[in-house]
Amino acid sequence: MDPQMNKLLKWSVQNSQQQSADGTSTAPPNAAETSRNLTPEMINALLGGPSDADLMKAAMEVLHSDESDLENKMIAFDNFEQLIEGIDNANNLEPLGLWTPLVQLLTHEDADMRRMAAWCIGTAVQNNEKAQDKVCVHPHPGLEQSLFWDATKLDANITCAQLVVLNAIPTLITVATTDPNPATRKKAIYALSSAVRNYQPAMNELVKNLPAGYPTDKTDAGDMETVDVIMDKLRDHPVDSA
């Protein structure tokens, strides 16, 4: 049985009328009490609605669709960001093949799209070592140019996307230090800060790719004071107004 359906069955039994030994019925708890443990996933299982994974894939299709306008893309991004606030959904980005298309949006021509991409990356990796690992993985040599995410062929690309995840650290640094939009730079720094804290591989990638004038020696990812110094320096990084 589907796990959500199993939970729904247990919920139904627990909240149905109870027959007492003398044959009388006791009323179930009030609506507020019965609905407290009824999760959205259980409702979806009952009504046959889309799963979180389906919603995440659908949002990414909208974000990469030439037929969707910016307003609808922003709605899709907002929904996507809320979904990946849950650690299980954030960890599903890899098996669903969604890390690469998300990272690709960091270089979108629209500043709001770049901002939201950085925001979503920061949300996914915050206090999540499994997700932190994905933003600093190098593509396999020779495969960098072979992965072009196509929303119309999502299932066919999942296997490739699981094997090849773009290293987002250098791109996030570029956005943080050169993007003309202040809000986008701010979200890129948020993503970097979330990615490197307490995760040494990501910190090593950060130090290796920082511009001149930043620390070049190995930095302890658990040293929050040093991490804060680097992030503050990124926030003050001069950006060419042209």
C-alpha cells in the first residue's frame, strides 16, 4: 500500500466513531482536532493530486519554457522555493534531475530569474550536507557540454543529470561580485554562505575561486567568524555600474 494511503487509513480509523462495549457510539473529536494530523500529502493521496515531486518538476518545466511569461515564471519559482524548504524535497533535487536546470538559471538574462535561482539554491543547501555536496561537484571531463536540460524530455535526462551536476560555486561568486542587480547579488551571497558553512568541500571551492584580495589559504568551514568575514567582504565588493 502507498505510504500516504496507509497513513490516511490510520487517521480515518483513529478519528471515526468508536463503538463502546454497550453498543453506543462516541462522537469523533471536533474538526480542528481531527484535521491537525491530516497532512497535504495524505490529502493528495486521497484526492489523487500531484506529489511534491510532480509539482517540483512541473515548476521547472515552466521556468525553462519559452511559452511562459515572467509573471508565471515568478509564481513557479515561488512555489518551487517553498517546496524545497523541506529537507526531503531538497534532497530529491538530485534524483529528479533538477539540480542542473536550477543552476543553469543563475545565468538567465533576467535579473529576477537569477535572483530566484540563487535564492532556491540557498534554501536547498542550508543546513543540508547532502545538498551542499551537489553545488560543488565537478562535471565529468568531456560531459560538460553534453547536458542540455530540456523540459520536454525530463525523464530521459534524469539519468544524465544524476551523474553530472554543475559546480555552482564559481557561478555564484561571479553573480555575487559582478551582477548589476543588488538583490540578485544578495541572494547569491546567501547561497554561498549556506553552501559553505560546516561543509569543507564547498568551502575549498569557494576559496579557490574567490577574486584577488580574498583569503587564499585553506579556511575551516566550521569557523563561522571567518566565514562571516568573507561574506561581508563579498557584500562590499565593488561592482562596475556600467
